[in-house]
Amino acid sequence: MADVPQQPEKPLSGRIRGGPSRQLHDEVLAPQFRFEVRHLLPWYVAAEKVLALEYGRMGLMSGDQVLEVFRALDAARESFPEADPDENMSDLAFALERKVTESLAEPIPVWHVDRSRNDLQSCAQAMFLRTEVLETAAVVLDLAGASIGLADEHRHVPMPGYTHYQAAQIITPGYYFAAVSEQVLHSLRRMLGTYDGMDTCPLGSGAMAGQELAWDRERMARLLGFRAAQPHALTGVASRRSAQEVTAELSLFGAAVSRFTTDLLTWSSGAYGFVELPDELSGISSAMPQKKNYPILERVRGKSAHLSSIHIDTLLGQRNTPYTNLVEVSKEAGSHLLDALTSARTMVRLLCTVLEHLVLRPERMLAACEREYLGGFALANRLTLDEGVPWRSAQVLAGRYIVAALDSGREPPDIDAGLLRTAAAELGHRLAEPERALRRACDVPGGVREHRTAGSVHPDAVAELVAAQRAEHRRLAAEWNARSAVATAVPAELDRIAAVWAADADGTGRGAR
């Protein structure tokens, strides 16, 4: 049977005789404790400072007492105790409470009155997640910038575009990377909405039903850098929906990244040779000296899978649980949340490096275009618009010409107006200028300029896309930077308020209100 500690000298509860068993401590609580000390302690301290300010505002603590708690909290961060089943029940909130209490010159009876661990923990987790999302958004912004740069640089280089794994139409790398940057910017907008949705402060929710004292929840939220207080107390401690929403966005973003990476893996293969990476970003085969592998791309795509699996883990960790505060929801369901965010950042940084060092091989792209009849659609258009052939008949005629040209061993630049005229006659059509239609349809460099619509492969249309994307990138960067500035200013702002308390001659803390 697992050992049960004896009653501690300074119990934290009268309900049970002792702290957790050694097994529970070693396998669950101590690892959790170490994680929270490393990642959440600064946010616990910030929340506790705001609570102390509220005790002062409500007249329950003097200015000197508030300052003493501030100093004790700062000291606790510098020298924090270990997880201990007897001393703190291997719980960070209890350890912080005990550390501060033991540091006070005289007891402050009201400190922690009308308080719950539930909303304190929820608040620290929300502040931690907020900083992690901000860090993740910063690297995704870098990815957007890298893909926009490639889109602008390679607007005129023809390459095959593929549908159903078959060469289909002429596009350009610039056109393709404009699609990449469009997706990244879209993900950044969605992530921004997710961030704003989770930017409400649960502090003051209590255990689940709110609190009895007149806590100013909007003021507490503002001091902690949130845009508002969470309106509903139960939601504040029960929801943890932000973990689901963040991992959902990362999963969706990872799925898109995996598709783009699949294209790069394909294009870098020996069969295509459209792109390559420098040696320092390449790998080798241990047995086949002719090979140059790109495991960095495999790493990018592999890490995208973790994002989906962690989202499912987070979702299932909350599914079928009651809507209230639970360790199962607040800790177990989010136990891999940081892994998702760090994996996403690594994935994005690696992909940024790939895009920044990607070498395009235009001659291979052009040769691939000239091997395929990618102008079939354009030929059908020309037969209808210039020769008056009904559209469906033009499709049939273009297809018959391509079959005949392939049978005769011709590739697209080697046109044969006689073959087209013969095929047209078989279908009952007379063509006035079949050679003109063929030359226009089979002109690979000119093919990208045939498209006229906004958002098309035409270099001018891509330039318009790029200009709009640059503007959107600047706007999103400003939005994210503004939120980051608010969140990162919290510790300094709390220290500033403490200084106001210290300068208040009568010790009431009136200047900090």
C-alpha cells in the first residue's frame, strides 16, 4: 500500500490528515510542480500582487502591508521551495502562500481571505498561454514575410502547375508562394481572433460562484494586461476552451503547412529538380552516394502531425467531463499544450529557413513546361474565340490535336498546323489560322500572361496580390505587436504601482487606486 505522510506541523487543511502519498507526489505532483515553477510562477506572482493591491483598495490591508506582500512575492520567485507533500501538498499555489506567509514580519490575517486556488490557477495558465501564443505569432509573421518575398521575386518564371497529380497549366513560383503567404496571413488572422477571445481575466471567479468581497474585477483584469474580466465566474474556472481553440488553430495551420511542404518535397526530388537547398540544409544516404536528401522538409511535415494529435488529446481530455473546475480539465487535458506551441514554432522556423535558402532552377521548370501540352485549355479558348468553333467542339478538337501530336513524337514547341487542320476537318470545321492559335497556346513564357482576372497567375496580378499581402502583413504585425506590448508590460506596471504605494506618505496606497 502506498505510504501516507503523517499530519504536518502546519496543516493546510483540516479535512484530511496529511499530504499526498509518495507515489502520487513522485509520479504526478512533483513533475507538475516543477513545470509550473518553470513556466507559471511569474504569472502566479503577478496575480498575487494584483490581489494584494485589491486588498489595499478595499481598505483591508495598509499600504505597508501591501508592499510587504509585494516584497515577499518577489523573494519567493528568487528562492522558491521544492514540492513537499507535508509542507505544501506538492502544490505551487500552496507553496507560494506558505512562502509568503513565513516571510511576513507580522501575520496579515486578511491576506488570502475570500480567495480560491481555482481562479488563481486559471489566471496564471491564461497569462502563460497568452505569452506562448504571442511568441508563436511572431515566428508565423516571419514565415509570412519570407513567402511574400518569394512571391514577389519569382512572378515571371514559368513552371508546371498540377491537378490530380498531373501537369495541368502553366503557373509561376511567385504565384504559388503568393498562395502560401495568403494561407499564412489567413492563419494569423484566425489566431488573432483566438487570442482576443481568450484575452479575458478569470481572476475574481473564485471557486466557481464568484466571491463575497467587492473585488474590482475589471481593474484586476486591466492590471494583468487583459482586455476585460471574464463575465461569467463559472466560465472563468471551468471552461479552459482557450486550450482547445489554440490547438485547433495550430492543427489547421499545420495541415496547410504539411501540404505546402509536400509540394516542396516533390519539387526537390530527382524526378522534378525544380528546387534545391544548400548542403548545410541537406542530408545524405549512408549507402547511396548519389543521393542528396532534404530531411529538414520531412521534419517540418512530421512536426505538423504533432499539432493535430495534441489538439485531439486536448479535446478528449475535456470531453465528457462536468462543466466545473477539475484537475482532469485544468491540468491533464492541457499537459501537452506547451509541446504543441513549441512544435509549431520549431516547424515554422524550419520552414522559414527553407524558404530563405531555397534555390529555384528555372531551366528545369521551363523544360518541364515544354514537355507537356499545358496550353490545351488556351488552345480550346483560341479555337472558340478566334475561329468560331463551339466551346465543347473546341475542347474535343484540342484534345484530338494533342493525341495526334503525341503519336507523332512532337512536344509542344514543335507545332503542326496540318495536324490541327486535319482534326478540325474530321469534326466538320474549317480553320482560318490554325498556326496562329497553336503558337499562342504553346508559348510557354507567354502563357502566364494570357490570364486576365484578378488573383490569377499573370505577373501583374501576382504583383497586386503581393502589394495587398504586404499591407496586410504590416497591419497584422502592428496588431500582434500592440497586444504583445500590453502583455509584456504587466510586471513593470505592477512594480510601478508598488513604487507609488511606497511613495504614498500616509501609507494608505491612495496613489495606486
